[in-house]
Amino acid sequence: MSQTLERAIAIAAAAHEGQVDKGGAPYILHPLKVMLRVTTLEQRIVAVLHDVVEDTGISLDTLRQEGFSEAVLEAIESVTKVPGESYEAFVERAALNPIGRVVKLADLEENSDLSRIAQPSWEDLERVEKYRRAIGVLRS
């Protein structure tokens, strides 16, 4: 494991500390599972950090100061939803970045696994259907 990936994991673990997913598990497990679905070092770094800018107080500038490459930062930005942006526009924007496309696909595939939720609700099923449509866009 490269020091850069180790640093990304440490940053994500600290940023997501105390957060839990919809199933009640520590949130950090989600980006780690997404990381395991991708193959290249850059994809893995982006996967681990994919929710850090959107869901925590860490900015792209902070990650730049940590020494992450512009390619990694651009990919993280591509998978970070902008306030006021429609979900469809967000997915289309993520699809434009080669690393972002792969990471967003892995993220959606991981999020579509309802086995982590003991009793999925109608809302959970609707969310998975939205993810399946987005997966179709990213694969086209």
C-alpha cells in the first residue's frame, strides 16, 4: 500500500469518525468497500476520499495541501455533488471524469446492496432504483 493511499485512508477515517451508515455500521466501512471494488491506485485514493468533501469539513484545498495529485482532486470533485445541482446533472458530470466514472459506479453498486439494512423500507427500494438508473448512465 502506498503512503498516499495510507494517508487517504487516515484522512477519511478521521473525517468520518462517529458517522454511521443507514444500517448503523461505522461510515468509514463504506468508502473502504468502494475502494475494494476499484483497481488502480488513483481510483482507490478517490474511492476512499469520495465522500470527504461532500459530507465533512474537509475541502479540496486541504486535500491539495496533503499532496494529492490534480488528477485525484479533479476526480474527487467530479463525484462531489454541488449544492443545488440535480442528481441527474451530478451523475452526468461524474461520468465525464474517467476516474470519477469508475469510482461513482463502484459507489452506486455498493450503495445498492441492501443486505446491510435489516428491513429495507419503500424509501430504500426507491433509492436503489434511482441508483440503478444512474448506473445505466455511467455505463453508457
